[in-house]
Amino acid sequence: MTTAADAPATPSTSKPHKRPTLIRHTVVFVLSAALVYAFAAVHGDWSPMHRWNRAFGDASVVLLAMTMSIGAMSRLVRPTAKWLPWRRELGIYAVLLATVHTVIILDGWVEWDFFRLFGFEFHPVDLKYVMFQHGFGLANAIGVLALGIGFILMLTSSDRAVRYLGATSWKTVQMTALIFWALVVVHTAYFLYAHFTSFHRATPSANPLQPWFAGLVLLVVALRTLAFVQTVRTRVSNRSGRKVLKDA
């Protein structure tokens, strides 16, 4: 999982080295498990359903943030380019954790009632579904869209996909990682800052992860912005150098 700006000019189409790939999968799997249990501990006083759906969701956001940052870091600090291959495994596990997060919500929160997932509730008098939670429905629609894009990115995160699609088409698909990240940020922000502030029910204590999430998003935006500026400056400098040589 990457973006066109982060991807190498010509993605590798050679057969992957199994040992490094297995090592990366193992390390990211352990990291994922550690993050899930750490976030579950943070939400230890919540009901089991909310505790674990948030734990998997929060862990997914962290892995996705790492995925979106590594490419930018490699342009700002060249030695970090050695971490570029890790984006694939980080992205894959981010989507897998988001899938578990979704299944827990479907099973424990809306009980596989897809109308409820999108903010509707069954009205016992009118005997039909009516819109009850606009924000909840919209945020979940955004989450479902994000997960769909995530699956596309995950399924194309392989050397086989690069060979099948070709470098140009593969990069075009991977550009949707930016859309994926933006949708995840909006979805997560709603449930962190807005959903539990409704006037018709008691407002629980603020989620302790609110400032950390804001800082994480700002960090990713800052890194990618600085990397973009650095890329533009380098291209302008190279263009000016070629012009000087041409005029000499």
C-alpha cells in the first residue's frame, strides 16, 4: 500500500524473497497484537464490545498512519528508505484490523441489522425504519467506503499485482491510499469527538486518545507536506541545473 508519489519509479516485478517477507509479516503481526491489547487496556472500563471494537480500530489507524508516513520520511531522511518495503505489510494488517473492527460492530452493536448500521431504527408505531442517528449513519457509510478501498489496496499489495496490472496502472490504484487515509480520519474523528455528545443521553468522559489522534493526524500531514515541498524544490533545482548546462 503506497501512493504514486511514494512509489519507486519502476516497482519490482521480480519474485519476492520469502524470508524478508515472512520476517516483516511476523514483526507486523506481533506489533498489531501489541497495539490491540494496549488500546484494550486504555479502554478497560468500557463494555467488551466497545472496548474491543475501539482497540482494533485504533490499532488499524496507527498502522495506517505508519504506512502513510514511511514514504514521506524516505524523501526527507534518505537512510529511512530502507523501511519502504514495510509499507506493504503495515497496510495489509491495517485493513485486516479494520475488518475485525467492522465485524465486532456488526455483531455486537447493530446485530447484523444493516439499516441500523446506517443510522436507521425500526419505529414500533409506524412499523418501518426511520432515520434516528444521522451522524452515526454517515460516519459508518464513510467507514464502509474506506474499508472497500482498503480491500482494493490490500489485494493489489503484491508483486503479482504489479506484474498483472503494470507499473502505471498499479500506481493509479495505489493513489487511492490518500483517499483511504482521509476517509479513515473522518470516520475515526466522528466517533472520537462527536458521536457521544448527543443532547438526549448522558455524555461519557472524553476519550483519552483524543489529543493523541489529533497529534498523529497532524504529524502525518506535516511529514507529507514537507516531503512534497522537498520534492518540488528538488525538481526545480534539477531543472535549473539542466538549464544552466544547456545555456553554457
